[in-house]
Amino acid sequence: MYHHDAAPAAGKCKRVVWLALNAKYSHTSLAVRYLRAVVPGSEVLELTINHQLLAILDEIYLRRPQVLAISCYIWNIELVKKLLPLLPRVLPELVIVCGGPEVSYETAEFMRQFPLVQAVIRGEGEEVAARLAAQDWQFSDMPGLAWRDAAGELHEGRDVVVTDFAAVPFAYTAAELDALKERILYYETSRGCPFSCSYCLSCATAGVRYLPLPRVMRELDTFVAHDVRQVKFVDRTFNAKKAHFLPILQHILAYPLAVRTNFHFEVAIDYLDEDAIAVLNAMPTSRVQLEIGIQSTNEQTLAAVSRVNHWEQIASHIRRLLAPRNIHLHVDLIIGLPGEGMASFHRSFNDVYALQTDMLQLGFLKFLKGAAMMALVPRYHYQYMDSAPYEVLSSDALSYGEIRWFHSFEAVFEYYYNAGRCRHTAAWLIDKAEGGDAFAFWQHFTDWWEAQGYQRVGHSTAALYVYLLRYAEAQYGIAGEKLDALLRYDALLADRGRIRPQVLQWNMQQYQSLTAPFWRSERPGKYVADYRFTNWRDNRTRYHIEVFPYDVTDDAMAAGETAVLFDYTGAEVTAQRVQL
């Protein structure tokens, strides 16, 4: 399929470098590795958008490519545009090719803006790249390629998908997996999506294509054999086809307990059935992570973007999957969807917040090139950014001032809830001071935050506890032992107990006298599996006992001295009452 046998002799092959500029160092690029796999002898250069422009140019120059192919995404396109004019100045003979979602649409406009780009690979690029390599990067009319001829005339070529996804080679080499194992490795078992949500680029293609299951199992085994930390599936809806996804989950469940690889999937959770839920509930802790795009609970808003949510099934399935506490659940809401004003988002937020998932990510609507959302711009009077990330600025339902405020709201929510901080304190304040209205609590906290000017500066982790303490005192007139106890409890559960703000009433001076008899007795064995005392320093690193004037482990917060043991030896911090 990829015509490797038609490639020029090795001595005549052009030096090809596939450039990926990732959002973070922990990320890896799946796209450029696929392209490397279909062009033997080519090389991947993987940097991040945090690199200085001249440092990126230097890394390219040192490799002396004859063809530089740049992967263009929403997170890196503005940096790519700054890089492009510099390339011919240091490598005059360089052939520059771009590809990816950011240039697969409005391609002619991009190529007119950057006349030094000789070609653009449109859509899925594996077949096009293999064919170009076979003809030694001489451009001609072919599906999936826009190119510029010697006279400067543009030949646009339509975007394409590969005709046989199963023929695309495995993207990773054994040699690189050991070096990459602590980073996030992206992987896919399907391309396409059965849904057509207007805000998503998946709406631009029809149908779903799958890899054969035996191949998937072999490739997952390869990741596990190399002790990869996390494999993040980029399948748009992993559970679109039960005959495909359920055997994969069963295969993952069958790995030994000692396997540390975490598998991350994006699922339509309302379409899970009893078989899938049973397998997920049986997973070892931290084996699987699920991302669930809820986006809104307003049915009219969802209909406007061609999406259907079955809310009762979503809520029920999330509660069932949370019950064993073995799977990290990450849910999403989008700010700025059609017809979703402040009051509607208030309801959507409270609906989803009540589920108490591990993360509730708040994203802002984006107007992606090629997405059907562009057709809704006039109807809902949208204003949005012309450059990446193309985020919403206003609509007929939300003013710019409200969108601006939501950015502060999202930042505050990230500092606390999504970072796993102050969960119990927030829950208590929501119940006692806001009558159970979670959005109102985070709304009022954000208003206070902005009144202090905190949105303009950075913050230490310890300061976050101080801010919440001051806010509770200022907004609700709440202070005293209960608030202090909850903040101490939350601090010891978050950040592995390393942050202990001085404004709180810690037991540190009495710690030795309070806990030494406990650790010298046989009692620790009742609470900690395989406990063995080595020395005091090691013990304090692995465990901590804090004494509270209330039972902070229970929602009722009954008065009475309560000792709680925090165990930091596992992947997740645990806390339990102990008898000193």
C-alpha cells in the first residue's frame, strides 16, 4: 500500500525530518511517528511550544534536513507561523511541507500567506507521505496534496482519509519506548466518530474505521512490556462498537496487578452496557482513566450542536463507576455553547458537580476550521478570536464581560477542585453557607478573588489555603475550629501532605508525644498493610497522624477528638481514623 519498494535507492533519498511542536514536554506526537513509519530513513524532531524560537531553528539547522514536514495543530500554529519565514534564511534549499488540522482547511489561503511552503498534506497523511517519498518528494497532483508548481500556481487537492487504516504501521519503535515511557504515549484503535457534534472536527468525516483486534492486543502488550506510564487513546468515542472495545477492556483487565500502565479513554458513557460496567468496576486501581464529554445538560443547547445526551444514564453510570474508587473519571463542560447563558450554565454546572467526579474540566467553545460550528456563527451572533485557539469572545447568550469572568472562574476551579485541594472544605461551605448551590459558591469565591486582584498574579500552594480561609471569614463570617480542621484535613490529603500552611493549627509540637506510643505498639498493623518500622524520619515521610477536634472523616462532623492516619505510600493518599 505504501510503495516502499518503489522508493529511491538509499543513497539518493532526501533527508526528511518530521517536526512536532507539542504543548508540553510530557506529551508525544502520534502523527509524526506514523509518518516516520511509512517513510523509511526519515527522522522525528520533537520539541515544545515552550522552546525559544531560535532554539527551535537551531535544532532544525543541526539536522540539515532537505525536507522539513511540520505538524500543525491549534496549540502550535502561531509559533509555526513565526518559524516559517526564518527557515529559508538558514537553509535556502529546504523543501517545506506542512500538514495537520490547522492547514488541511483554508489551505490555499495559508499557502498564499506563506509562499515558501511548497506543499501541504491535507487530511490523513500516511498514504500521501509514502507516495511522495517514493517519488523523492517531487510534487504532482494526487489526492490529499496541495502544492505549488514552478510557475507558482497552486494545486489544492482535496483532504483525504487513508483507504485502509489497518495498513498503517505501528507508530512507535522499540528503541524509543524505553526513553519515552515516563511521558504520555498517544495511541488509537479507530479513526472517525459515530457522532457529528458541530464544535468537533470529527464531524468533517463520516464513519468509523477500526484496527484488527489481534494487532491492538499485541501493541498494548508492547506498551506494557516497556513499562509505559500512560497510554492515552485518541479514539474519538472509544466505546462506539462493543465488539471492538469490550475485548480490549477485557485484555487490559487481564494484565497482572504489578503492571503500572494507565490506559486513558474518551467514552460516551451513556452507551455503556452492563458488560462494560462490570469489566470497568473490576479494574485494578489506576489501571483505567475515563474522559466523558458532557458539555452541557441543556437539551436545547445540545440539539443546536447536533448532540444528544441521555442524562439519566450518564449520571447513573458515572455513580456506578465511581463507587469502587478504582477509576479516575474526568468530565467536561463547554462554556459558550449556543443558548447557554449564565443561568443555563449555572444549572449544567450544578448537575455535573453533584456527581463529584475526579475532575470537572471547563473548556471554552472554539471555532475550528472545518467544523460545522462555523455555520452557527451568524445565528447566535458569535464573536471569536481570528487566531488560535479561536475561542469564543461573546454570543447572544453571553457577553464578553461574562466570558472574561468565566476565565477567572475556571482558573479558581483549577487551583482548588481539579487540583484535588479543599474538596471537603468547599463541600461544607457549599452546604452550610450556600444552601447546596455549588455554582453559587464558586461564583462568589471568584468575585472575591477578582476583588483582591488575585487573577493578575501567581500563587503559592500554601497561599491557596489562606485565601479560602480569608474568603470564608469575609463572605460568610465563618471561622473557628471546624473550618481550621477541614482545611488541615484537606491539606494533608492534597499534594501528598507536603503543604502545611502556618495559619492553621497543626499538632506539630505535640506530634512526637501524641504518636510515638502508637508507632511503637502493634496497632499500626491494624491500619497499614505490611507495616514495618524502620526509623522516625522514614516513618514521617510515609505516614502522618493528625488530631482534630471533630470527626473530619464524616460529613456530620461530630464533635470529639479524632485521630486520623494519612498513608502516603500508595499511588493515592488514604486517610482513616485510628485509636491512639
